[in-house]
Amino acid sequence: MLDLSLLSHPAILAGLMMALVASGALAGVELTLAQELQFVLGKTPLEAGLFMVPIMAAAAVGGPIAGWLSNRFGLRLVAALSLALGALSLLFLAYQDFHDPGWHVPAVLALLGLTLSIGLTASSIAIMGAVEAEDGGAAGSLEATGYELGTGLGITVFGVFMASTFAGAIEMPAELPSDLAAAASRSIGDAYIVAAGLPENQGAALIAAGKAAFSQTHAVLLTSAAAVIMALAGAVWITLAGHRPSADAATH
């Protein structure tokens, strides 16, 4: 049902990759931060949600800003620069202490939401601007699929990477039986479950090990995501070098 021949347009291919990566990064970062805030910092779900409000608030205004910026400075510069700034934001957040966020962590969370939202809008401009009016429906289908697939893949990839990195990072208390250690190494949530059935001292030691491992996992995950998005920024800059919107798209 998708017209895959449209992927022969470099702008559509670049736009689809931006949609996949930007939507996946937003979903994956929210998943990672939610667990960091609740399991490591001990925040309630409501407090964790309020902590991440800057991402969503900034993302809400990214669309109109992206349109204005693209008209003024060109799609190529806006798309590549927004992705690059999003990658730098992730790299900054990877090594921050959320126990004492100050003003800079909320500010960078807002910058992350804004830049990735601009990247999503730039992907739409690239896709819809590369086709004539009669192919708009087919191009829109690819765009919508990119958003949905990106969100699903983001949660999946971040979740799998998180689990594998956590299992390798956690240092189990020496006296913990192997079967309980294996169960606790699956995720920080499982570490809390196992700790609840242990004596107080052992449980506290396991939770402390789990928190330390998850903070390390969080840093590795966000750093890796930053590297992928920065590489995409370079690829988009190259791919959109000769981009010109179609006559119909430019008219409308």
C-alpha cells in the first residue's frame, strides 16, 4: 500500500530517515528519563512527568518555528542544524546529575524537544516538498509510517539496549545467590523486586548497585543516541545539497 518508488527521491529518503530517528529519539529518551527519575531519583510518576514537561512544551512550538526558519534559511541548513543541536543536547544530558538539575537541565531538555520537533517538521517539508500534488497522498503515507515506525523502534531499541547495558554494568553483592543475581540483572525494576525479598542490608546494597548501573546505562544510551543523530545530521546535509521543492509544493 506504500509507494516505495518515492524513496528514489533523495529528499524523501532524507525526510523519512529524519522522521524515523527524531520520533524514535523522542520516545526513547522519554522512556529512559522516566525510569532514571523514578528508580534512581525516587520521584513519583507525576513528578517525573512534570520534570519532562520542558521537552513536550518546547516540542509543541517547534512546528511553526521550523516552517518560518525553513522559509528564511532553507531546509538543508535548518534540518541538519536542528539534528546537530539535538545530538549535542543529548550528549550534555548524558553526563548531568539530575539530583541537582539547576536551571540548565530543564533548559537543555527544552532545547532537545525544540530541535527534534523542528527536525520532525523539516522531515515533513522534505517529503511533501519533493513530490507533485497528485503524489501528495502517497508521500504523506510514507511520512506517517515513518513517525509511527520510528516511535515503536525507538522504544524497542532503547529498551533492548538499556537491558543489555544494565546487565553488563551492574555489580552484584558478593553474597547474592546466582539465580537471584540473574533475575536482578534484567532491569532496574527487577533489581527492586529481588531486593524486596532480601534482608535489609542485602536489599539496600542491591538497590544501590542497580542505581549506579542504571545511571551508567543512561549515560551510555544517550551518548550513543547523540552519535547516531549527529551522523544523521551529516547525512542530511549531504543528501539535501541539491534539494529544490517541487513547483506545486513551492506554490502552496
